[in-house]
Amino acid sequence: MVKALRQQLNFSRRIRLTDNPRTLWLAILPVLLIIAPVLPGLYWALSPAWEAQVWQQLWLDPQLPQALESTLISSLLGSFLAALSAATLAMLIYPSALWIRLQRHLALLLSVPHAAFAVGMFFLLSPSGWLARAIAPVLGWVSPPTWISVQDPFGLSLALALAIKESWFLLWVLMALLGEQAVSRQMLVARSLGYGRLQIWRAVLWPQLLPRLAWPMAAVLAYGLSVVDMSLVLGPGTPPTLAVLVWQWLIDANPDKQALGAAASLLLLVLLLAVGGFARLAWLVYRRQKKQHLPTGKRQPRAAPAWLKLHIPLLGIGYLVVALLLLWSLAGPWFFPDFWPQSLTLRSWQGLNWQPFWTTLWLATASSVLCVATTLVWLEWGPKRFNGIIYLPLIVPVLPLVAGQYAALLRLRLDGQALGVLWSHLLMVLPYTLLTLVGAYRAFDARLMTCARALGHSRLSACLQLKWPLLQRPIAACLAIGFAISVAQYLPTLFAGGGRFATVTTEAVALSAGGNRRVLAVQALLQVVLPLAAFALAALWPRFNSRNRLGLR
């Protein structure tokens, strides 16, 4: 027995020694090419903000107070409502058959880009929108009401859209965390002891889940602080949110305005750090108080089944938004207060300029394929302790990153070039592909790779013939998610492309400023169709590829 163990130990040592150390650099190099140019770009873009005169001019700007107010209201309120909705829904329906059905609907709703969702919400909530048309016969309206239901000065409509859209993302994160076996076992043991649903969440699950939700919540807040495309559609107009104000200053030809944009970009980052520090302090206070109030062991009743219907409006709004986009893309004459268009026609589709569609298609395909390949190489050979560096674009406001990208592209003379636009997408897509694939990679049984190496396969050969084919489902899902993230990119395309590369996202946001609603609906619907097609292929391809392999079904 001792001799066999010694031989096995010597064999495992030989396996490690036969790995080429240069593969580590081959894994690091693609990540460096994606991330490293941003660092000097950030210095070049934000260096004008270090002058005191720029900050003094920023504080004296008359637009800043209201822009800052609407930004804080929309981002904080939207993030809070998103977290509250996701947490409440998880507490009420996990674990149940409804929770499993919710996962299937969530994959479809997550494929709806933010800009397309904002356009659909505009069609739903505007004074001449579908809701106003629905109640117009009851209230006797013959013209749209004069109230401000979208683009209000406080950003409340923007906060509502952010809350609904980001609640789907947080639910997706919660589903991944609750799918772990340790969490499900604890829930089962606590329920077998007679504890109620809400009591289990408060005493057992939330203390474990809340620390792991810190980074997803930071990503939600960072997006809410720096969102531009949704703010242009639903946010206040004059003055706009701080993110839109920064965007307007950064694209201005006046160097003084660009300096203001750089300073305001740093202000967005300071706001994120301040809110994050306050949340950290609140968590420490909560933990200290929780230690002083330990559970008494008293059982509480389970939650009422009537609360399970909470998921209906949260999911129904998503489907209603997509249905409105489809209806407006086919609508003929449609005057207020008619609830339904007078006719349906394909005229908007027949006269459509398809160039943005093809540009979006090749950009999303190239960026998703390159990022998934980079992720696979990184997870196999790269240093895992540096994963946090790749996640930084998720939790940093996008405007400073885009400004740094643009400054780097100017120095490299790649602005307005296809390669520059593709690189700008890679930085935004790579964190999502890594986040999607890292869990499945860690759960892979390492003994299979050991057996393959024992049979004489190199590490690369074992990955190509064994590991990656077995992971084809998460890899296909990762490709679809990367594709959807690339389709939704607005600011990177706008800055890096210099206006030369129009995508369905940039076209939809441009048309939202007052263009034809039918053409706007077509472009927004294309934003939805492309990711949906990617997710459909991601679901069908592994099933087709494994049709003759029983173990992979």
C-alpha cells in the first residue's frame, strides 16, 4: 500500500513538472492585452481633473446640484428596490416548483438589453403610452394627460426601470448561490426542525448570502450611477443625470469641458466608494447587533401561499415591454386614445437600414468568442487569485473606463477603427464570461483530468478532448451571455467608434430623442431578437451535439 501511494505521489509530481511554465504567460497575455491599455488611458483621460481650478468650476456649474440629486435618487432607489424585490421573491418561493419555473423565465428576461427595456417602458408609461390609452375611455380622455410620467426631474421613472431590470440580475445571482448543495441542505434541515420560511432566511440563509451579494450589489449600483442609454430614454432632460452630463462634457471639443467631464467621472467613482463604505459600516453594525440577539428556538408559522403571486408583475412587465415593442414595430396609424392601432403593416421592417444589425452581429460574435476563449485559457492555466482584477469593470462606473479606453485608442491611433471598437467591447464582456463560467469550472471533477493525464494526454489535449466537451453547456451559455452583453454596449461603441459604427443599440438610443416610434421599436426589438437567438442556439447546440452521447444529455 505504501509503495502504491509513493508511486501515485511521484506520478502526480511528474504531471505538474511536465506542464510548461510558459503556459502561464500564454494565459496571462490575452488578459493583459484587454486590460492593460486601460491603465495609462485612465491617467491620460483623468489627469486634467487633478487641477483645483477644474473642481472649482465643477462645483459652480448650475446643472450639477439637480443632476447629482436625480442621479442619487435613481441609482439608490433603483438598487434598493431591485434588492428588495429579488430578496422578497426568493424568501417567498424558494424552494418550490415555482422557483424552478422562474429560472426558465429569467433566462429570457435577462436577454433583454437595458436600452430596449427602457424604450419599452417609455411606450408603456409615457403620457401617450399604452397604460394611458388603457384608462383613457374610463376617464374620458381625448388627448394625452399633462402629467410627467417619464423623464421626470427626480429620475423616478428611471429608478423604476432600473429596479425591475436589475432585480432579474440579482435573482439570477441568488439562484446560483441557492443552487449550492450546502445551502439547500441547511434549508432542508431547518425546515425539518419546524422553523418557518422567513425565520430560516433571517437566521440561517441571509447571514451567509449577504456577504456574497456584496459584489453583485456593487455592480448594480455602479451601473445605476453611470447609466447613459437608459437615462437618455427615461431620465430627466434639462439638466440630465450626472452620467449624461459627464458624457456630454467628455465628447465636447472644448478642453475645459473635457476637464469637467474627467472631474465628474471621478465624482461618480467617489459616490460609489462612499455608498459602498456606508453599506459596509451598516453590515458591521448589523452583525454586532445580531450576536446580541441570538435565536431563541421558538418556531414561527410559514409564509402565506398568497404571497407567491408576487412574481407575476415582476415577470409580466418584462413580457409586456417586449410585446409593446413588437406591436409598435408593426403598427400602422395609431392615434391617442385608441387602445389598438388601426392597422398592422410591415412597412417599418421593409424600409429598415440593416447595416446596424450586421455591425452588431459581427461585433457581438467576435467579442463573445474571443472572451470565452480567453476565459477558458485563464481558468485552466492562469493565476486564479487575480480574478478580482478582471471583475473590476463590473463594479467601477463605466464612464471613467470608457474615457480611459478612448484616450488609449487616441494614442494608439485606433479610434474609429474596427479593431478599437472590438477591443472596447472585450473589456466589458470578459468579466461576465468569467463570472458565468468560473462556477462550472470549479465544480468539474478533477479526477477525470488526472485519468486523462495518466493515459498520456497533455493538459491541452485533455481539455480539448475531455474537459471542454463535458462543459459544453456552461460554455454555450457563456457564449450567449457574452453575445448579449456586447449587443447592449452603448458608450464603448460610441466613444471607440467615433460615430462610424452604428449598432442597433446606438440607433435605438438616437431615435429615442424624437424619431419615428415605429422605427425606434424595430431597432429596440432587434436588440432583443439577437440575444434571444444566441440563447436559443446555446440551449439547442449542446443537445444536438450530444444526441449520440448518453452521458452528455
